[in-house]
Amino acid sequence: KLGQQGRRAKSPIVQFSSFIYYVMENEPFMSMEVMRIGNLSERSSVGFRTRDATAKAGVHYISTSGTLVFEAGENTAVIKVPLEVSVRWDTTLEFVAELVHTRLENAIPGRYLWQSLIKIMQVRGDCFPTDRFAVEITKRRFDKVPANQLFLEYCKMNSVEPKVRRGTLKLMALDALCNLYGTAVLVLLLYALCVVFREADAATAAAAAWGCRGRKRALL
């Protein structure tokens, strides 16, 4: 055990060169540098992977994993993550790249820089909600943009995001239930007014009529 601890103490440290990287959405891929610090006389390897944050794999970038190999004497290696082309408007999005602690060979992960945050910056000129009417919006010819088609583009933008789509469907279902409840209450009120109360009024009128006849007979 002491021997393993000694070898581990002599192993080099591997970590990202920065905690945050920036990339424009129209670039083909994101490159991140991983550094190896310490004893470089032997070969080292480390696994890596990406995971979602606000950016989603398959929509904004391509999920990537693999193994970086540092040959003797090498102190840097590069991870490349392909980006997906998106024509719709978005805010600045993020995903995470991290070194896998269970896939280390002759290496120790950095205490803080074993993971890094990648920010996908939006290209200036992107139009909300999509670029379908980019020319008209850029030239501020808003009267040339059909309102119903612009609303349709907005709906398409929201439907792409799974969380927004699920939330919208839940809200629509809740609204439908509320409308159904309101309709049921209205039908019951109408039934009470038109049937129950009318029958009650008719019975009261009949009873009053019989009462009048009884009083007339008593007087006679």
C-alpha cells in the first residue's frame, strides 16, 4: 500500500488549462487543452467525457468521450468537441467537459481543474425566434412580417426544447381541465335554474292555488 501511495505521489497532475472556455455557435468544434504537470518521463492516460448543462447533446453539441494519451515528454493534449449547427435564437448555453477519475493511468486529476465549463456564445445578428424573417427584422420592416407566421416560428422554437415542450403540454392539459370544470359548473347552474327551481316554483304556485280554493269554499 505504501508503494502504491509512493507511485501515486510521483504521478503527474492532469487538468484543464482553464475553468471556462468560450466558443461561437457557428464554429465547427470546441478545442480544450489538457495539461500534464510534474514527472513527464513516463506515459500517462486519462479518460474524458462531456455532459449537459443548459446546452443539450444532439441539439447544441455532440456528446464526446474518449481517452487522452500523453507519451513520455508530452505535457499537453487537446480534446475536440463537435458543435451542432443551430439556426434558431438562443441565449448563451453551457455544457461541461470532465476528466474521469476512474480511468487514470500514471496520473492524478487536478483538485479544481478536473472539469471545465464551455460557453457557447450566440452569433450577433441572430433573430428572435428564428432566422426565417431575419431580413425583415434586421431592416426593421416589421410590417412585412406576418404575425401568425411569426407566432408559429415562436411555437416551433419552444417545441424544440424538451423541458419547455413538456411544460407547455402540462399547462395546456391543466387549462383544459379548468375549462372542463368551469363548463360542468355552468351546466349544473343552468340545470338548477331551468329545471329544479322552475319545478319548485310550479309546485309552490300549485299549492298556493289550492290554498285559495280552500279558503273560498270555507267562506261559502
